[in-house]
Amino acid sequence: MKTLSAKDRIIFALDVSTIGEAEKYIDLLKDHVGMFKIGLQLFVGEGPKVIDAVLSRSSQAKIFLDMKFHDIPETVKGAIKSANLHGVEFITVHCDEGKGLLKAAVESAGNVNILGVTVLTSISKDDLEDIGITEELRDPSKLVLHRARIAKAAGCYGVVCSGEEVGAVKKEFGDTLITVTPGIRLAGEGIKDDDQKRIVTPYKAIYDGADYIVVGRPIKTSPDPVKTATDIAKEIDRALRER
Ligand code: C5P
């Protein structure tokens, strides 16, 4: 992997409903973040044309299509082939359907890098108990590592995991598995009605080895999104120097 600047490591989550709203953030942030993440809200609302909308506004912008696929291998293969037509950098597939699905995704990936979603950052130990995860793996850090091993064995480019587990994932896999960490919150700043449970600061995520961080609401709801993105980049630089 080429050396990434602090800015390149910031993935902004375009969690809005319309292309118009997305364009506002793209124009504002295109020189301050490395990638734009298109998730379910925007993609379901606007369809694939949203990808072209991002690319046409910034020649450097990279796209992370966060579809979190979770279906039979043949269906996911087809969806990834379609995504490949659009010039996407990263696409996500859940790890919890096992190696077969992840392998099918990797086989059809073409130029897209497949990221396995290990355990959502909004999930706690109690949630894992609720959905029947065995006691041995109920600790999110154990389950994340378990699923990261599956993703690695299937040939994934990387995994999505919280900042609480990224250190353990990096310790085991180093640069052979890229880590993308959502659940980023700024020190001392809460988010109203937050659904994220396994959260860390940009500093901690990068210090512990995250290659990229995904930041949505801390930038989106900031009174000055550019300043917040710039401050996050400074925090990343500090973590890179000190790690
Ligand atoms: O607003 P916030 O910073 O919590 O946004 C996080 C983004 O990262 C959301 O778009 C969410 O869908 C995504 N994400 C996540 N946890 C994962 C994978 C993706 O929060 N495990």
C-alpha cells in the first residue's frame, strides 16, 4: 500500500438523502478528505448516478461504496460486477456469512477492493448475546478477530472494524490486511442520540494502526466541517508521528 497522507486516511460518510446535499459536502470537503463513502441512505435514494456526481466534482475523489452486501454468493457476485463499472475503490461485504460469500466477492472484484465488515461499531456485547453469538465469541474483540481471519483467508483486501479492535487485527495481520475504522468520535464531543457503541477518537484509531477512519456525523454536524476535517487530519498526523 502506498504511503497515505493524513487527509487521504479520512473517509467522509456522505450520509444524506439527495445528490444536492451530497454535492454541498463534496465541494466543501474534497480538498480535506481522501474518500467519500456512499452508503445505503444516498444510494437507495439516488442510485448509481450519485457515484458519477462525486467523480465529476472532484478529479481526485475516491469512492467507498458501503453496501454491506449480505446475500447468496451468486447475487453478491453480480452486484459487485455492476459496482465495478462505476470506478469504485472500496466495497463492503459482511463477514458473517462465511468464507464462501467473501470468496465469491473477491473473485468478481476486478478493480474494486473488497472490505469485510467484521462486527458493526453499533453492536455491543449485549447485542451479540441477543443474536445468539456463543459465549466464547461474545466479546466483540474476539469475534472481530475471528471474522478478520475469515476475511483474510477469503482473500479480502481489508476489514472494517472498530478502534477497539484495530490494534489486535493489525498485530496479527500487519499490512497484509487493510483496516478501515468507523465509530470515530472527537474527544469531549458527543453526538445526539448516538447509535455507535464501540467508539474511539481519530488519534486512538490511527495510533492503534487503522489505515483509514470513517467519519460521518462529527464532520457533518459540525458548525465548521472544513475546520473539523482539518483538525482531524492534524490529530492523525500526531498519531502517525507517535505510533
Ligand atoms: O456518523 P458516523 O461517524 O457514526 O458514521 C459512520 C459511518 O460508518 C456510517 O455511514 C455507517 O454506516 C458506517 N459504518 C459503521 N460501522 C461499520 C461499518 C460502516 O458505522 N462497521
